[in-house]
Amino acid sequence: MREKIRYTDEPLGELKVVPDFLPSPEELAFREEGVKVTIALSKSSIEFFKREAAKHGTQYQRMIRRLLDTYARHHSRPLTTRSTRTRGKSSRSR
């Protein structure tokens, strides 16, 4: 049998505040409309996602969908003014 945890009133030491990164309950309940597509993926990719999904108790298609959603969201961010500048021209010559 496991040993019972004994809680004490000792100081916790230096604490660090972590920014809230969890989605709100509204975001968790929201389900984006899905669009069915047919895509051919490599056998090795599918085997990888099936193994990882089994390890984490989820569906491999859900993992692939979340990966694609994250990639698309990351690359859909607006470009900065520096990254939109055309090659070979400095901002002074405009």
C-alpha cells in the first residue's frame, strides 16, 4: 500500500506566476465545422500517428487535424512590416 501523504505548513519557496494558457470553457465547447477531404498520406506517417494516438488514448485522425489546424493558425498570422518589405529596396527609397 502507498504511504499516506503528510501535508505540512512549511514555506513553499520562490514561486513563479505562469500566464494562463488554457482555453476558456466556451472555446472548449465550440466545435468548428468540419469539411471532409480525401488525402493520400505516406504509410510511415499514418503508422506514426496511430502509434502516438494509441499511447495518448486518442484518435489518430484527430491528432492530424489538430496538427494541421495549429500549422494553419500559426502561418495565418499577419506579417510584420519588416517581413512585408520587398527585396532589394530599403524603406528609405520609398
